[in-house]
Amino acid sequence: MLIYTVKRFFEMVIVFFLFLVISYLLFNAIPGNAFSSLLLNPLLPPEAYQKTIEAFGLDKPLYERVQLYIINFFKGDFGYSYTYYPRTPIDLIAERLPRTLMLFSIVNVIAFYTGFLVGKILAWRRGSKSETWITIGSVFSYTVFYPWFALMMLWFFGYKMDWFPLGKFLVPEKWYDSPYTSDEIFYTLILFVTVSSFLLFLVFIFTRNIESLQNRRNVRFLGLLSLFALAAMYWSNGEAALKRFYAADIAFHMILPTFTVTLVAFAGTALLTRTTMMEVLKDDYILTARAKGLSQKRIRDRHAARTALLPVVTSFIFTIITIIDGSVLTESIFSWPGMGQLILEAVVQEDIPLAMASFSFIGILALIAHFIADISYAFLDPRIRIKAEN
Amino acid sequence: MSQKLLEVTNLSMHYDTLDGNVDAVKNVSFTVNSGESFGLVGESGCGKTSVAMTLLQLQPDNSVITEGSIKLEGKELIGLSENDLRKVRWDSISIVFQGAMNAWNPVIKIGEQIREAMREHYPQNSKQENINKINELFKMVGLDESISERFPHELSGGMKQRAVIALALSCDPKIIIADEPTTALDVVIQDQILNEIKKVQNLLGLSLIYISHDIAVIAEMTDKIAVMYAGSIVEIGPTQSVFESPKHSYTRALLDSTPSIRGEKKKLRSLDGEPPSLINEIQGCSFSPRCPSPSSGCKNQSVEMGLIQIGEEHFVDKCCSECV
Ligand SMILES: Nc1ncnc2c1ncn2[C@@H]1O[C@H](COP(=O)(O)OP(=O)(O)O)[C@@H](O)[C@H]1O
Ligand SMILES: [Mg+2]
């Protein structure tokens, strides 16, 4: 397993080099000088222009430029963003990426977890009325034209019912005399969500082996209760109590986009799980499990769902890869100031350094996700584990 | 020895399909005493597996039992709730499936898959007790203890099959059904597995229902034998008596198409024609179209099929009772 992991890691590094070179060449292939738009930006002082030329070796031959670019990349130097001068792409990405990751991680975790639960129950109750209706609903939300759907959600819940804000990240009026920047608050939120999901995960892991289902349920319920108590304690004491007001503002802005994207992403998982699970239910070992006298729930969860989990995990990982590209649409509709909007801006404004830095990050993220996919696949499926070891 | 363990009477079952009803089991009756081994033989597609599945009440969703009863230790299984059936399955009656190669869940270790059944039926057992018992069973079927920690795909076909037998024994059933347990294995392994099953059966005093299309194997394995054709039992009796004086022309054809077990040189004769489709209701004797020596009575469509006694515990279908 270790050898496999190391091997995969080196493959990943090689692919990343190729990716960097190819993406540089692609940008280089843009008609004219890829950096010509630089000249047209009146906000950009001449010394920034000079700096960029030097930093990227724009007056040097192509292969030297590629070299320079890769060296600069590992130094973390992408030059300056044209549109946000004098901020650097790294600085901008560091600000935007967490917002996107936070929103879409929450969405994906909820969507895949509930999608999987619903999908397996659908497959199990095949042919019942509830199965038919939920399946039809899922097909609808899976195939619906997403931008239209998101706008409708925004129109209905944001405008018509006025329950949620019409997009954006926060309400500026509330923040005039705020002692904190929005980023500080947002990092607190991220920390909070990360720690609590980790604790939640621990509760589930540690109660996994409780044999009696009744006891397991009770212990998990207790665990959840104490987590809630902990959370409440955290937000009502010390500095967090002061941040609470602002954090709530940001969290409130997250609800509608989260809900909308979850509805769409959830359906795909549910349908995928339903289909794979129905295939698995035809397998011989399901019959063995029934013949052994196991309970329905155990057959469903332990024998059928476990095997049906594999394709779902794959699709989960591939979704992670597309988080940033996928975020362009959602973030535009909900005016969420994340990576998606940043990329859109960079491309529209021909802000080459920013665009290249952003695309490199997408590349890194995609590679890491593939890496995780391979490793977790080997972990979940012993057949792959064996192959990997040889 | 002669205590009735399983009693099947007038069992009829069909599958509901788009093309019509497939009459897979027609008016089948037999009893299996405790410690006895019972053989069910017939061509592929004659309904053997359907009978086996019905005994465990594990028949597919599209099947309908129209008639009959299955009594295990005097307790009726047909119509029992899923929850009550769960207690009977594996605890009293277990099965080695046809194609048992795929009987293992690919992502769970062998030992855990056996322990899982034991936990269900012996909730009071400690993990160590279960492990000890599995090791004992593995020894009995000729497997190494380390197999417990292996995944199914790490084992050869023969090992998987042995492990399946250990699995079937894990909850001390009174009767085991073996549905063509060796069909997918190569000949040498087949023989070993057969010996293993026989050994275990004698050792534990189990009842066995052995299902095969190979009448030679059945001869080796069983005390009593039923010959099935197109969903019906056409001849049933003590193995010896059926082999020495087969009455039904189908039984004879089966025996003739097998190299003689007693080593006598006999010309191999294979049966012409195909078994009838089970979709259409068959009038009269189902075997008559293929019968090498049909009497005028056989072709008579008003003759109903049914067994009549011709010897001690030896029954044969009416139609062939007069055959010579
Ligand atoms: N689920 C099913 N639906 C419809 N027909 C079936 C089904 N299972 C088996 N059959 C049919 O029932 C007949 C008996 O099958 P089976 O019991 O498997 O025979 P055997 O085990 O003797 O080969 C065959 O004609 C087969 O095609
Ligand atoms: Mg069969």
C-alpha cells in the first residue's frame, strides 16, 4: 500500500510538470503577445510593466521562458494581477479559494451523503409508490437546466419570499464598524466547520463497532447532542461571542446557494446509487446473505450498499475536481466572491498572470483529487489493493 | 435414523414471465430423514434449483407457489414471515449454491462473512468462540486457518468452495442442500470436494440434499434418489434399487448416457431431443416425445402424470410403470 502510494505520488508530480508546460504553451499561443493587454491598462504603472517583462522573461526565447515560468512557479511568484494591481495572484487566490472550497465542500458532503442514503433506500424499495415519485423528482432535478433553476430559486426564495439575501457574501452596512475583516470571520467559520465535522466523523467512527443497533443509535444521538452543546459553548464565550454576529451574516448568505447546489448534486448521487445498488442486489452473494438469515438492514447496508459505494466515491472525487470550474456559474448567479468569479474576471479582462495562476491551482487540485481517489479506491476495494501491491 | 426431517408434499411452483408461466416445479413430493442423503438428478433446466430455493423460501420475486407444503421438523415453511424464516435459515437448513464461486462478497474477509452468520444465530458467542469454531471447520474441510483473514479473490475456486462448505456448516444446520457444488471445478478438485462433503456429512450426522445433473455422482453420494424431468419427479426410490432396476425410460436413458460406475463395458447412449418448454402446459407424459419405447398409453394425452409404487419405497411415474 505504501509503495503504491509513493508510486502514485511520483506519477502525480510528473503529470503536474507536463501540465505546467502545456498550459504555459497554450497561453503563449494566444494571438499577439499574451501580455499585450498589459499595455492597455491605464492603471498599471510603467514599472509594473517592466517588472512583469523581467519576471517572465518576455524578451527571451520560448524555452527559457518556460523554464523561468516553472522556476517562478515554485518560488510562488506569478507576477502581478493586472486588474488588481498591486495585488499578486497568490494573494487573490488565497483570499478567494477558501470561500469557494468552503461553500462547495459543504454542498458536496451533504449532497453525497444524503444522495447515497436516499439512493440505497430507493433501490431497496424498488417498485413502491414512494420510490417512483422520489425517482421522478430526482430525474427532474438532475436534468434541469441549472442556471435557470438557480435563478428560479433565487427569485423565489430571495425575491418573492424574501427569506434569503439576493446573493453576495455579506451585507456591507452591517460591517461598517466591524473590528474584524470579513476574511478573519470567514477563517473562524472555516475552522469551526472543519473541527466540528472532524468531531462528527470521530463520533461515527468510534460507534461503528457497537454491535447492537439500538445502542449504536443512542450513543450517536448522545454524541451529536454533546457536539451541539460544545458548539453553543464556543459561540457564546470569549472572542467568538463578538464574532458571532458577523459570522451569522456570512453563514446566512451561504444558505441559499448551498441548498440550490445540493438539490442538484444530490439527485445525481441518488440516481447513481440506485442504479449500482440494483445491479449489486442481483449478485449471488446477496442471496447468500439472505440464506444466512441476516436482517434486511444488514444485507442492505453491509452487503449491497458497501459495494455500491465504489462508483459513488469515484463520482464524488470527480466532482471535487470540477468544483472550481463548476463554481463559475453558481458564483456568478449568487454573486459569491470566490474562485469561480475570479477566473471569470481574469479571463474576461485578459489578466494573464491571474488566469495562469488560477488554472494552475485547478490543476493541482485535480491531481490531488485523483491521487485521493486512487488511494481511497484501493482502501475500499481489496481487489484493487492487491493489484496495487504487485 | 428414520426420523422424518424434511417433508415436501405436492409442491408446485411457477415463474411469472412475459411469455407466460414457467411451470418449474410440478407436484413434487419427497421426504428426507435425519442423517440421510437424498439426491435430485435431472437435466439442466428441469427445476432442481427451483426446488432448492423453495426449500429455503428464497425463490425469486416472480415465482408463485401454487400448492403444497414444506415441513421442516414438522414446521410449515411456506407462508412463514421473513423474520421467522431468518431464524430457520442457516440454523436448521443451509445451502451451498450452484455457482458458489460468487457466493462471497468480494469486499469482506472470509472469516468475517462466516462470523456474521454465527453472530446472527448464536448472539451469545464471543468472538473468540466463533473464531475457534471456524478454525475447526476449516480443518475439517481441509483449509488453513489463515484463510479467515483473506478476501475471496485471493482464493482459488476449490478453496472458495471448501470455505463455502465451512460456511454452510457454521451454524450447525440439520440439513444441507448442495446444488451442483462441483460443476464449476476441475475434475480432480471435484472429487476432493465430493469426498469432503461426504466425510463431513457422516462425521456430523447431517442430512444432505445433493443436486446434480450427473447421475454417477449422485450414485456415489446418496441413499435415496429422485429423478426429475420437466419439473416433475418421474422416479424416486432407494439409490440402490433405482440403479439396479431403473423403471422409467428417462432414468434408464440417464444411466445409459453415463459411463458405468461399476466398470461394466456398456455402449454410451445419449438421449435424442430436447426437454420440453416449461411454458406450455404439457398434456400426458412429458417424456413421451423423447421416449425410445413409448407405448400407446404414453401418447394418450388424457393420462395424468403421477407416481405409483413398484417396490419397497420405490415409485415411478404411472406411464412407465408398465415398461420393461
Ligand atoms: N426467475 C426465473 N424466472 C423465470 N424462469 C425461471 C427463473 N428461474 C428459473 N427459471 C426457469 O425455470 C426452469 C427451471 O430452472 P432451474 O430450477 O434453474 O433448473 P435446474 O436447476 O434444474 O437447471 C428453467 O426453464 C428456467 O429457465
Ligand atoms: Mg440449477
